[in-house]
Amino acid sequence: MASYNVNNRNKKEKEEKKFSFFLILPVIAVLAIIPLITFYYKYDTKLDQFEWYSGPVKQTDFFLYYKSVALILVSVYMVFAVIYMVLGEERKFAWDKKLIPLLIYAIISFISAIASKYSYFSFNGIYEQFEPVWVLIGYFIIVYYCFFVFQEETVLRRTMRWFIAGISIMAALGLSQAFKHDFLRTEMGQKLISPETGLEFKFELGRAYLTVYNPNYVGFYATLVVPVLVALIFTTKKLWCRIGYAFLAVSLVIILFASQSRAGVITIIVSLVIMLLCMRKVFLKNWKITVIAIAVFAVAFIGINVMNQNILIDRMKSMFSTTPETHPLESIVTNDDNVTIKYNGNSLVFKVEQDEANNDIFNLEDGSGSPVSYSATEDNSAYKIDDTRFPFTFSSVRVPKSFYGFLVTIDGQPWYFSNLMKPNNKTYYALGGNMSLMKLTEHEKSLDFLENHYHFANGRGYIWARTLPLLKKYFLLGSGPETFVIAFPNNDLVGLYNSWHQNEIVTKPHCLYLQTAVQTGVPSLIALLLFFIFYIVSSFTIYWKHSYEGYLPKIGVAILASSIGYMILALTNDSCVATSPIFFALIGIGLGINYRLKKDIKNNKLQADVQNNA
């Protein structure tokens, strides 16, 4: 028995030898450095080839492109680091079968990129995304690397110090934004992120967005970080450390409220409840800290809400409004020989011919083919339809060297059509953004609830309604990484109008799972979900009845809670290179901790058996 204890201790000491700083550096970069990268990048979108693209060809990015580049470089570094550790340092190669689904996801993503009709974007990134297939493969590399490296407490403790440093910088920036003194809007801040000053900021003063591109992604960041900070409070007895961790946690909660990310508020509560249930004995033992934390959370919520004229409560109330909507204008279809407008269940057909003087002659019919009469308006500037079923006005439009066609005004909204703009082509087109001509068609309907609730979940109802039918078309391999904006029917001008997305380009589905299914296929989504499920189930088997003695289990359960929060938040938000790398790094660390804890449990049982048999 004594010999077993000595050998076991020597083995443990050998296993916990310090990793070189250069071996934990890439993880530090993912957790603490890359999220902070913000710098001006001007690029050609290459989207002007599509009729629905109405934005400028040249765009600027501050928050995504250089994060993407850095992440790809770090992933390559990790590959060579693993090779060095296995071959150079002769470390034992480690593997966990729970990684297999994520590996399959990465492989399918690469095949999808190759097979995509728009593979250029899949390999190089796209407007407002910059998450090409190399980044998706990088997520698997990050998970494996963290699993391989973070099976030792000493390595995790060293890395956490750097993670805390990154969180501290992010918190300082976020607080400056929350209290309307945004550092990035100062002259010094602008000089750090751009060669130009006088930048225009998209979000109103007082709304926190950190360096993660969008206030919604602040919810991701806070959900991932706060549970870890809470766990760290219980890993130390030093008062100043506890105060520091608590201050950062409270700061992130304040920043979350200031971002107005309603889903983020909900998921961070869910994450902390999961931690509370798993660590119930620890929280009960430290009940004073628990009560104070809940009180501070409530005070922060009330304070930010009052500072912003009750906006948090108002937005929470409207988050999942289920009031059915009616859209009088149901569809517009530009056919070869007419324009058909469906309004309140009735169809109106426009046919236009030109006389010898090139004046328009309008012929109007209803859905049954009966003529529909019209007459001039009082000022003779247009025509009005006499049939009360169609409260429209219309007129000819002649703008030299610009547009030749006609205008139909429906409920105050102008719609332009033409069959004169293309030589030797008399088919009808609608006028889109940037004077582009596009064909309008009927779009496949989705779930009745979504079709009747376009504004559900802050306008996501419409986007989801048009995304779900895409799953049939792109079931196997998807449209290709980064190509959602191309796959989505951005030429659905009527749907965009009815959902208040008019003059917008829908670049993402606001749901990671729909984003994955459309871009890389349903099988890749299944693989990703299996990876999530395997991790969650295996983690709960460890942490539900764990004693939480020591450092690793406390951090492990915090990562479980933050990961579940991220997965829930991903129902209404997309994957983004600003926050997803942190999630995958943490889940990789969580797998490494689980692997070590299971090994320790097995060794403890073996030791107990030896003692019982002695």
C-alpha cells in the first residue's frame, strides 16, 4: 500500500510538470487577446454580383476580420504545438470519443466549402461575418488543444491569470460604454482602432457593445465569463482575490444590462441557477456570499433600467410578443407578361403597353380576369383604382437614363416596376436597391405561427419563417460556410417590407442552429448537437454529486454552466468569431478537466480497493 501511494504521488508530480509558456500562449490568445482585437479594415464585399445587394461595394470592418485572421494563425500554431508535444516532448497522446462528433462537423464543413457554388466566400469570409471554413475547423483544433493541455491544475491556474487580465480590460471598456463615456469614441480610442478619426458609431451612447461587434454578443461574453468568475471566488481564501473576482462579475452584469441583451440576461440567470444546483452544498456553506450576489444583481438591474428610462423592463416585456399580425399586402409576382399583386386575398394584374408616343396604356384585371377600372386623381398626377378592393394609386415614371416604368403606391409605400429596362426583353421586373432589377416570386411558406408573427423575438419570426424552407434545399451539405446571406431570399421585398426589414440585407438567421443547418447542412448540425449533448451528459454525471474539493471541479462546473448558457443563447443568436472561440476554448478546457477528474475518481477507487484488500 505504501509503495502504491509513493508511485501514485510520483506519477502525479510527473504529470503536473509545468508546460512551457509558449504552449499555453495560444489559449491565452483565444481567451484574452483575440476578443480585444479591433482595427480598421476596408474591403470589397464582392456582393454587387447579386441583384438584392443594395450596399456600397467597399465596406469597412473593425471587429471581425482581424479576429478571424488571428484565430486562423493561432489554430495553425496549435497544430504544430501538438506535434511538438507528442513527438518532441514525448507526451502521451490523449483522445476522447466525445470529440468525434465535432471532428465530423469540421470535416463536413470543409467538404461543404469545397462543394459550395460560392466557395470563394466559404474560404475567404463574407460581409459582416468573417467566419470562413478555416475558422470552423479552427474551433475543433481549439477544443482538442485545450482538452489535451488542460488536464493539470497548474496549467489551468496559470492560464486563468491571463484570462482574468483580458476580462479586466474588457470590463473597463464596457463600463466606460455603460456610463456614457465610451473609450472607443474618444480621440485616443479612435486612433487605436483606425487611421481616421471622427468615426460614426452605430449604437447609441450608453449601450455597451465591448469589442464584440454587436450588443447581442455581449450576452454571449457575459454568459461565458460570469460563471467562471463566480467559481473563482470559491477557489481562494484571499479576501482581495475574492473582492476582485466579485467586482469583475458585477461589472460584467452591469455591462450586460447596458447592452440591453434580453436573451443574455435570461441565459446568465439560467447558467447561475445550474451552478447553484450543482454546487448547492458550497453555496449553502457560503450563504452570505450568495445572498449578497443576488442583491447586487437586482440592484444593478434596477440601476441600469432607471438610467435608461425603463428600457430593460420594456424590452423584456416585448421580447416574445405573440400578438398575431395581419399583412394586407400578401405578395407581388413579376411574371413574363404582367405584375400580379395579392392584397387582402384579392389579386390585381397589371399589364402595360406603350403607344406610338411611348405613353403607357394600363390594363388592369382582377384574379378572375374581370377588368378593373381606374380614373385620374384630382390633380391628374396619377391614377386611382375605382375598385375598393384595391386602394392603390399608380402612374408612369420616366427618368431619363435612369428608370422607365411605372409606380404603384400601396398603403403609402411606393413600388416600381418595368418591362422597358432591358433591350429585347419585355418581361416585368421590380426595382430593388441600387436601381437593380429583380424578379419577384412567391416564397414557400413556413410554420403558421411564424408567418403570422413576423416580429416575434424582435423581428426574428420573419427571418426564421424564410430560413426553415431552405433546409430542404440545402439539407445534405448546405450552401457553404459563410453563404447564408446568399441562400436567404433577400429578394423577398414584400416579406422584408411586412417585417420592417425593408432596405436591410439579412446576413444571418439569428440562430446558430439554423445558421449551421443552412450553411453546412443538417448532418453537420446533428454532429454539432451530439458533441454538445455528450459533453453536457458526461459533465452532469461528474458534477451533480461532486464534493467540489479542490480547484478543477469548481472551474469545470462553471464551464458546464456557461456552456449551457451559450447553447441556449445560440437559439436566438448566431455564431460569431468575436465570441465563439471563447466558448470552444472553455468547452475544450471543460473536457480536459472532466477527463482528469474521471481518471482521479478511477485511481481513488483503485486505491480504496488496494486498502480494503491489504
